[in-house]
Amino acid sequence: MGNRILVTGGAGFIGSHIVDRLIAEGYKVRVVDNFSTGRIENLQHLKGNPNLEIIEGDLKNEQNAKEAVKGTDAVFHFAANPEVRVSTTNPKTHFEENVVATFNLLEAMREFGVREMVFASSSSVYGEPQEIPVDEDAPVRPVSVYGASKAACENMIHAYSKLYGIKAVILRYANVVGPRLRHGVIYDLMMKLRNNREELEVLGDGTQVRSYIYVTDAVEATLLAWRRSHGNYEIYNVASEDWITVNEVVNTILDELRLDGVKIIHKPVLHGVGWPGDVKRIALKIDRLKALCFKPRHSSIDAVRLTVKELAKEVLA
């Protein structure tokens, strides 16, 4: 393990929490972010820290990728467009932000001899599984361009691992939530309630099933997998050990915000999902992570409740 670590997308939601943890543990961290979805506010509390370097750069640009990688010992690759729904209306965004950026990053790593990568993948690579929860050996059959782009990145990383000796840890995250979150169902619903506390539009029929994991648990899992993986290419599901429905998320938000009498309007498409490319049910087995002595501290419902409390202070106050 090297001492200088590059965190791509380090001003984003999960990336900034990874930066916090690495800095706290004494690593020198370089962040590269194009700030299309990342926010400098997520790193403001680290301003002036001599162990943090921030570069505004775009990995879709080969030279930016080289400048970011040069002089580092390991790469935590968290740069991506996180909005799954974007792939319905603008699929090119996910191809460029995810696939092209990852290829340029891998080429830069090859050129400068950087041999360690941690990659933020997604449960979306599994698509719509017939049974839940799924383990890491389940078929990869994405139904969104976002999921397909993550699967493509995994395959490219696998090839570079085999061809060029890059040690790679692939993390297939469930819905990661917590402070600084600015996308996804919890944030979207809270923004709708900020504008209208009389009625709430919910995409889908409300019975969609998801696992949620609190960001501190996700970061702990990430560091454990990085440190304790022994193979050259390892895949880990990252999730809590349970799952809940969108309706349970809605009820938790309303309960935490102490809102009564809100009219719920469901907007389902297809088989009850929220949009084309959305999945009805997805949950992950984490036995492989548990074998590394990982145990999530928070259940899905606890993760949602804690996130609502934090976001109420961040965006509703």
C-alpha cells in the first residue's frame, strides 16, 4: 500500500468521505474532480491540510488523467455521474463519464506504473435479478446504461489486471446514503417536500425493494477490502444485511420531518418501477465482505433515518 493516494471524484458524496478517512489515517491524498456533480463544500473542512491536494481536472481528457495519476501509489476511482436516470435521456453521459474516464485512468496508471486500484461499481450491474439477495457470482445483466457502463468498467479493469499486473478491488455498492448526499430517492423526496408539504410525488408504485448502507459503513467496507484482499482482482458487494421498500423510505422521511396528512401520489411505469432502467427489486449478499470481518453498524432503515436527520440540517434548515 502506497502513501500517496489519488481519489478521483473526491469532491463527490462517497469520494469525499473516503478522503476524510484516508486523511485521518495519515495518508497524503490527491483529489481530482471536474466538479460536474462534486462540490468543493464537501472538502471545505479540510482546507489548509498539508496532506490534501485538490486538482480540478476531467478524466475524459487524457492529459488531465496523466497529471492526476503521476506520483501516486494507489487510485481510489470514485469519479462518475451518479444519476441512473440520466442514462435514459442522455446515455452518452454515462459512456463518457464512466467508460472513457476509466480507460484514460487505466492508461495513465499503466504509463506511470501505479499498480493498485479500488473501483466504485454498483449493484446496478446485476440488473433485475430473479431472486434476492444476490452474491457476487450472480449474472451481470444491467438494464440501464449506467449499470452497463459500470459493468464495462469492471471488465476493462479486469483486463488491465491480467495484462499489466494492476491489483484491483471492485466494490458493488448498494444505495449508499448519509451526510452530503445530493442525489437519489431520499434527496429527491426531501427536495419535493421542501417545495410542497401538501403532496408528494413518488416515482414507481412504492413497492420497489432496495438495500441502503450508511456512508460510514460503506467507507469501512472499502478500506477493509483494500487492505485485506489477497488476489489481483476481487469483487465485493457492499450493503447492509436487509432491505426495505420505497414506501418505507417515504414513511421514514415523513416521520422524521414530522409531516402529517401529506398526499402520496405514486407514478409507476412498466412493471411498477420509477423510470425505464429502474429495477423493482435488488438486494445484495455480503458474505464475502463478512469473511473479512466486516459487519455493518446500521440497518437499511437506520441508514435512511440518519440520512434524513443530516439532510434536514444541510438542505432544509
